Amino acid sequence: MTKLSPPQSRASLMDVAQYLRMSTEKQIYSPVNQAAAIAQYARANGMKVVRTYSDEGRSGVRLEGRRALQRLLEDVQAGAAEFEAVLVLDVSRWGRFQNVDEAAFYEFLCLRHGVKVVYVAEPFAADSSPLSAMLKGLKRSMAGEYSRELSSKVFAGQCRLVKAGYRMGGPPGYGLRRQLVDAEGRPKAVLQPGERKSLMTDRIRIVLGPPDELRVVRWIFKQSAAGVSCNAITRKLNAKGILNQAGRKWSFNGTRELLDDERYIGTLVFGKTTKAIGRVNGSRSPDRELRVPDAFPALVTRELFNAAKLAREDRNRKPSAEAMLEGMELVKARHGRITSRLLDTSPETPTAQSYLRRFGSLREAYRQIGYSPVRDLDYGNIRDKVRPWRRSVLACVREMLEDDGAEVAEDGWILEVDGVWTIGVRLFQASHYHGKSRWELRPTRRSVDVIVGARMAVDGSVPLDYVVLPRVMADCWPQWVSDPPSPASNFFIFPSLGFLQHLSRISRHVSE
């Protein structure tokens, strides 16, 4: 145990803080035991614990998520620490950082501001001697290695369960359900969405769901095998009023993921992605993938699954630039003109978006085949002027909210504010209709709480104002905004972005 020389009298008790951490909520007595050992050490060394920082149910691998340790470091660096030392049970409670220098760095931050970190249950002294430094570095390495060894053991245990046909978590997928079984494999109940097992010895198996969902899944695979695109299948599902497993409309990604999911042929796949200790995002790891065929009854035959996969691969195979231009010339020869709609519906050509991605614009593709469209292409020229404004508006919204005290996370063109609500940023370009200007208010593909769209000037030079479309009022959104706007459209139009600050403040007030 670390030893310090006690003060000479009770009047000179040293004020100290204590830092407690437990990894999981199952270690309910861990903070109590840590505090008891720290209290005993404090009494023996003439100290008084005046502040407690406690991270409960938090891993020691990363600083992120450990609010108490972050607050401790902030207090120390700001000079707000009314204590001379921080008592920690041992090096592993301070953290199991995978880089030993990270643990040392946070300890050095405290020492630099006059606060010593003392490990009360460690065998080395609380000083800067070479022996203490060597032992402390060794203990930090051992703490990090423990997490790596534990991760390997957990992964091996999960693989054994998957090989036995058990599911390791996550939603089962449309047309499938999670069945709870006991330690002997006897069925207990079918779990509803959001329900979890309550006993450690229980396991989860995948079983087939309701017959109506099974028919939908088989229909989707048959459509794909027949050459129908994922977009077309999605539109048909939504037109029929069929909802996905979350009770929402189908999306292109949802349909594509279903068609790629090997669970529908009875195969369990585990370890597609792995996340290194201390990392936020996972990565593909083919060498660690585990496939267990025939883990449960198949919903579709392997032949149908493979046929659908081959049809998608054939449809998604990228043609050469020369083949794309030849297809465009065939459309021109057949119809006497070329439009985006004709390209989208013609069997000889990919979609207009494919031409946009390959050549940069339809105008460039037209130029390469010597075609001069009847339609004025000024709209495309203005679009090129409008496009850079989207990044500017996004940055402006983020900076304004952060300056107002909000925590903002960026995901593409979507901002998550305080982890509570989301903003999607759009640009609305003007078009002409019967001699007047109007703006089409197209929603985002991804669901967000509020769409904020800049209504751009006719020449694309600057935003005129901002259209706000809350998701809760989606049934009332105008499809078009004319010039001048109608009274119904005016309800959604704001002259500046300042209203977002008010929404952010209201959100934080409600969450508090």
C-alpha cells in the first residue's frame, strides 16, 4: 500500500478528493469497497476527503464518457480544486488506457497544477523516485493488457455461443423474431421489440415471424431476382402500405440490407465488423467473420437468395463511359431528344444521376455527343453557384449553436444538437413556372426533427430567407413556395437563423 507521512496534528488535515470507477452496473459494491479502502487510507495518513468524483458503469479504456474524470481534470486545470491530492484505489481504477502515456498524461496534468494522484492500494510510494516510476509504468501496461485479454476471451465465448446457434444481440430483422430459451435450450417466450432477457443463463435464438411478413420477404427476393431495382421495390412496398420492422415506411437502404442479409437463408453471421479497444468506430474484419449455416429454418431458398444477388450485381455493374454515351445516342435517335426522365426509364442507359456522377453534369455528357438540348440549361449553371452555399449554411448553424452553449455533432448534412434533436440543412433553388419564380420544398431522405432550407435568390447568388419544416408538422408542409409566398407558406419562413438558438435553449431547458 502507498505510504505518505501523516501530518503532525489533527488541525493540519490534508484536504483530498477521491476518484471512484466501476466498469459495469453489475459491480454494485465496487464503489463502496473503493471508498472504504480510500477512507481507511485517509484516516491513517491524516487526510480528509472533501470531494468525490465517481464514474459508475464506465469503462476505463477511454476518457470519453467518463464525465466525473473529465470534471476532475477540468476543476484541477481551472484552479477550482479545493484539495491537494486525489486518492484512487489503484492504477486500473484511474484507467485501462491502451496507451500507457495517456494515463500518465492525465496524472501529469494534475501534478502540474499542484494536485498529486495517490494510488492507495499499490505497493509503490507516492513519490517520483525511479523505482516508483518504473512500477507505475508496469502497472499501467498491465491494466491495458487486462482489457485486451478480456476482449479476446469475450470474443471467443461469443463465437462458441454463435456456433451453438444463439444470437448475440441486435434486432432480428423483418420477418424474424427473437426466441428466449433457457440454459437447456427449451423455449420460454418470443421477445417483443425492446424486451431483453433477465437471466444470465438464458439465450436468444432466431425463429420465423408472422406468415404475412414471411410472404413479404419472399416477394421482395422474387422481385429482386426478376431484375426489379431496390428503389422500385421500396416504392411498391410503400404504395401497398407495408411497414418495416420499426413500423415506418421502407427506405432504399432498408430494402438493400434485407436482400444482403444471410439470416434469410438460415445463416448466422458474427464478427463482420470489430471495434478495437478504445476506438469509437468499427471496421470490417473478414478474417474474424464467423458463419454458421442452417442455424435456424431458412425463410428463402439459397437459390433464390443467390439469384437476387446476381441480378443486383448485374444491374449495379458500372458501364464504361463510351457505353453510356452510346446509350444516350440511342435515346436521342429513338425520341429525337434527351431528358432526365428518358434516361431514367430507358433500358439502354443508366440513370441520369449516373451520368451526373460519371461526367460531372448532363451538360458535359451532351457536349461529348454533340447534342444541344432545346431546354435552357441556365438552371444547371445556377445550381453550380448554389451548391457551395450548403456547406456555408451548415457551418453557420453549427457555429451559432455552439457559441450559444449547445453540443453539436455533424453527420453529413445533419446536425445532432445536445444529443436530443436533429437538424437537416437543405438549399432550395428557384425555378420558373408560368412566368413566376417558385421553390420546391423537397424533404431529406433521412428522417430529421427539423429541416432548415435556405431559399436561394433566382440567380443563386445568396439566400433570401430560411424555410423551417418541423417533422411533427409534415402533413402541413407546403410543396412549393411562390413569389410572393402565400400566407400558408409564410408560416414556415424566417428571415434569419436566430430562431434555432431559441429552439436549442428550449430543448436544454426541458431536458434539465
